[in-house]
Amino acid sequence: MNQSGPSIMNITYKLHTSALLALSLLGSSGVSAELAVSKVFGDHMVLQQEQPIRVWGTHDPGATVVVGIEGNGASVKTKPDGTWRAELAPLKADGKPRVMQVVSGDTTIKFEDVQIGEVWICSGQSNMEWSVTRSLNPKEEIAAADHPMIRLFNVPGHVKSPTPQTEARGAWQVCSPETVPGFSAVGYQFGRALQQELKIPIGLVGTNWGGTRIEPWTPPVGFESVPSLEDYVESLKSGKPKGGATQIYNGMVSALTPLSVRGAIWYQGESNAGDGLRYEFLKEALVNGWRSTFENPDL
């Protein structure tokens, strides 16, 4: 058990009275919002080892929220806009299932079978979206996909948005013949090879869309980091994004941030073939942008 952080039971005990008082005052003012945690968290999830564990959600403004994984805990107060975010100390992968608890007053949200390991995003266009059911030898691959230490989170559908979305879509599932068929074949093969090599839990987050260009996957901060892409920055300021810039990031990636992840595998480029060498700058903007929004300069 990691003892680097305060015990969740101790924190909960000390803050229980003040949390109830805050909730009581909020209730009397007519403002009420149930405790909620981002849907990027759930049973069977994998949390990135050796990096800060960032957890976030919504609740009544000013409410106290306590997040804990066994002996590793943190407490925060909800901001005036109703959002909260806690950061727990890093943990080391050991293959043992854990329980994460999010507590405020008498309300407890519990996530079970939580693993600590390596988390990777699987993104890009058709070659990444191509599912296991459409890969080589699909029946054999699916039948053999019994990998309890691989966990899958697939962002469903194709979503563009003019503004960053805040609610994640999808759910964590244990990799099995029942859950793997619709997941990215490249992502699955990558995760399986990684798990066999490292012998620790692997979490794969699939967010992909066939036929897409790279610009829609890139956040504004990415374009701003590359001087030669000033035309994209200006188009975003004018409200007429060039090449649909940022819109898929807003709809399919933004709500995943700032989840701690090791990195991303990216399989895309065909739709930007006409850009030639300029794709190098567009790729730099994507990498810089994701490193910024996922708060990981080494991603």
C-alpha cells in the first residue's frame, strides 16, 4: 500500500462535518448539483503509473470532495463554476486491483478493479479506426483475445464541435472476445505486444475517425506553437477554421484531458497527402498541442 499521501478515511473523517455544512448551506440557497466524476473514469480502468493521478468532475460550488485510492488521497473544494479536480501522488504498476473512492458528505462514488499501468491513446484516420473484426484472421484473433490485463476505452461515433466538450463518452471494458471486435485492430495489436513485453496492465483509449485530416485533431495551442502555421491561428480567430481545425479535437479528445497517459500512437496522413512537407509542421502542432492539453511535456 502506498503511504505517500494521507489516508482517505482520515481525510473523510476530518472533513465530513465541514462538507455536510457546505452542502446544507448550498441546499438552503436553492443551488444543488449531485457529485459527479468524469466518465473517463470507471470500473476496470487503467491509471497511468509513475505520473500524477488527475481526477475531476462536478458538484455544488464550494463543496469538499475527497478522492482516494487506498492510502493515496487528496481533498479539494469545488470551484464557483461547479468543477473540481484532485491530483493524487503517482503509483507503481503491480497488477493488483484497487478501489478508487470519490467522497463528498454522505455521497460516495466507488470504482472497482482499478489497475495501475501504462495508458496509450490510439488515434488517427481509417487505418487506426479499422476494427479487429475487419483485420486478418478475425475469428481467430477475437477468440484468442482473452487478456484481463488489457483494458479498452473506445470513444464512440464521430463528433465535431465548435467548442471543447467536457463530458467524455465511452466506458472501460476488460479486453475479451466479447469486447475486442469493434476496437481498433492496430491499437489492440499494439496493446497486446506491449502487455506481453512489460507484464503490467495496459489501458488503450481509442478515438479515431476514417478519412479525417490532421488539423481537426489539433487544439488551438498546437497551432500557436508553430510560427509557420499562423494562417491557422488567424482562421480560428476569425471563426472560420481552416481545414476544420480543432473541431474533432473538441468533440473527441478534449473531454479526455488532462488524463495522465504515457503517449499516443497515431496512424494518419493520407488525407493530408497534398500538403507535402507542410505536414511536418502540422504534425508538430498536433504533438505540441496534445502535450500541452494532456499536461505532459514528454507525451
